[in-house]
Amino acid sequence: MASAATAPPPPANLKRIVAASLIGTTIEWYDFFLYGSAAALVFNKLFFPGSDPLVGTLLSFLTYAVGFAARPLGALVFGHYGDRLGRKKLLVLSLLLMGGATFAIGLLPTHATVGAAAPVLLTALRLVQGFALGGEWGGAVLLVSEHGDAKRRGFWASWPQTGAPAGQLLATGVLSLLTATLSDDSFVAWGWRIPFLLSGVLVVVGLWIRLSVDESPVFQEALARAEVRGRTQGSAAERLPLVSVLRHHWRDVLVAMGARMAENISYYVITAFILVYATTSAGVSRQTALNAVLVASAVHFAVIPAWGALSDRIGRRPVYLLGAAGVGLWMFPFFSLIDTGGFGNLVLAVTVGLVLHGAMYAPQAAFFSEMFATRMRYSGASIGAQFASVAAGAPAPLIATALLSDYGSSTPISLYVIAAAVLTLIAVGVAEETRHRDLAGVAEHGEAEVAEQATDARSTA
């Protein structure tokens, strides 16, 4: 008879869990991407006035990157308590932090009102956003992965991943609507605040749904086993999740970090930097660039579950490798199409780029979940994903903008993304296939450390 850890929940329950994770991640990514779009469009004028346009954009992207710097700290804190207390509680907290910070950005005074204090306050709230998002991703994908069965884990776990394009779609859609209906002066004066303030409404909806789901059965079973061990083995206390991850899964952490390089860098070049490149180098209007990202994000949302389902059939690694190679090969055509200035070519460039990105992003949730033991899975998956974001997604728009400023060409930017793709191909190429792993089985393997701890405790007694 299947255990509670391995038996899949009823379809209706699983769908509710998927919906809770998806809506939560959509809201969190909406908040995060909204900042990125605003950094490219208006923050250089509102918080860093008096600079050269590209220099002002660099400064606004620098505050954008600060959010990534806080994500590893969020991964450590949320991972630790998520592995000790459960996934659900920490997901509720991450949503409150992210939504509260985003709402507060909508109320911020600008440089014209309070001077240098404005960018300082903006940076502080960006740090809160990054901290919250650092803990959000791991918990959301684990809640789904640990509820579902192994046969369709790639498909179901890919749905929280669609929260990224859904959040991008929502953020870009709101901004596109506002820029289409407001004059440039009105948008810069007050219109940019509206999408940030809308976050408050979205958070209420997300909390209502997240509070209605159950804790992961795989985690509950692992916690029960840990409590039994604590009563029977006494002094052989469990190590901290972080210590266990670095001891037993350090190779998996490195694989996850390498796998994130092409995925993270390409995404922010394709969706955030394009707003700079298309408007400054290709002569495309801000509205046209936003509309292209809007169309491509809708396609991205649709293809992610399809890539996830394919990873259930042929494996996580083949799908991931296809995406990494594809993104690297697409970069030169990507910028060539944008340089034409045509809307159709712009949509094609971004859409193909995001479809190829989806081949990496879709299997990532199941792939990373299947690498780690249950009582260290939140920490392991979050550390691998979020520490890589500091070197990948955080500086990507900043580096791309600096390369454009220094060289006046897209060629160095293409080579930058291609180098990231090579790193990802190497990391995923040396990894083990995880498609057939049972999550409870991975937990049992990871718990081998307990016997060693007991032996150490007896030898030192």
C-alpha cells in the first residue's frame, strides 16, 4: 500500500494546491517584474534625475540588482524554517512581505520631493522584495512537487513556474494600458504608482487562497520520522538544514547554480533589457516594446506546462539542454530582428527567446526538487536557485546596458548570453537524470547522516 508521502492526492485537492502556488507566485513575480519595468521606463527620471539617460538607467538597474542580492539571504532564512516548520507558513509570510513592500513603493516620495532619501527608501524596499522572493520560489514549487506523483511531477510542478510569465504579463499589461491611456507627463507624474498600489488587492486574494491549502504530506511524514528519531536517539540531534545540504548535496547545489546561469541571464536580457535596447538603439517606442513583451509572455505562459510534460516523458536533462543550447543560438538573430524596428519582428524575437527559455524553466522545479532530501529540500533548492541569481539575473540588465553604452553594439551582449549558455550546458550535462526519483526515497537517502551523528555522539560520550 502506498504511503502518505507517495500516494498522489485527489485531483481536486492537487488542483487547488497548484492554484494556490500559481496565484502566489504570479503576485510575487508581478511585484518583482513591475519594479524591473519601472526601472527601465521611469525610475531613472524620478529617483536619479540630472544624469545622462543611459547613466540614469544604469543607476535604476543597480537598485533593481539590489533585490537579487537579498534573495540568497531569503533563501537561507526561508529555507531553514521551511525545512523545520513546513512550506505553507513560510509561503504566507513571503507573500505578505513582497506585497507590503510593493505597495509601499507606490507611496514613495520622489527625488524632487525628498532628495537623496528617495533612492535610499527605494533601495530598502527593493531589498525586502528580494528577501521575500528568495523564499517564495522554493516553497511554491516544493508544495506542488511533494503533493503530486512522480509520473506527472514535471507537468504539475511547472505550473508554479508559469507564475513568472503570468506576473510579467500582468505587470507589462498594466503598464502598457497606462502608457496607452495616459500622456507621458501624467504617467511620470502619478500613473506609474497605480500598478504598485494594485499589489495590495492582489495580496489579499493570494492570502485567501494560500491559507486554504494543506501542508505537504511528504514533509509531514519526514517530520514525524525526525520526531521519532529525536525520542529514540536522544543526543543525536539533527544538523541544521544548511549544514546537511552542504555536506550531502554540495554537488547538487553547484549543478543547480550552473543550470540557472543561462536561464536567469537570458530571461532578464529578453524581458527587461529589451525595454532599454529597443527604445534607445532600435528607435522603437516604449509602447511597442511593452506590447511585444506582452504578447511573448502570453506564449511563454502557455508553453511552460508543455515543456514540463515533455520532461516527464524524456527526462529533465534533455529538455533543459535543448533550452540552453537554443537560447545561446538565438541571441544573434534576436538582436538582428529587433534592429529592424518592425513590431512583428520584435514579437518574433522575444517570443522565440521565451519559448526556448521555457524549456529550461519548466523542468527546473521538478529537477531541483528531486535532487534534495525532504528535511533539506527547501534549503537546497532555494540556495541553488537564489545564490545563482546574484551572479546571473541580478547584473544581467546592468551588464547588458553597460556593454551597450561602451560598445554601441549588441554583439558583446549576445556573446555574454552565449557564455552563460555554455556554463549551463556543462552543469546540466554532468548532472544525473532525476525523472524517476521518488521524493520520499530521496529523503531516506538523505537521512543516512542521522546514523552517523548517533555514532559520533556515542564515541564522544
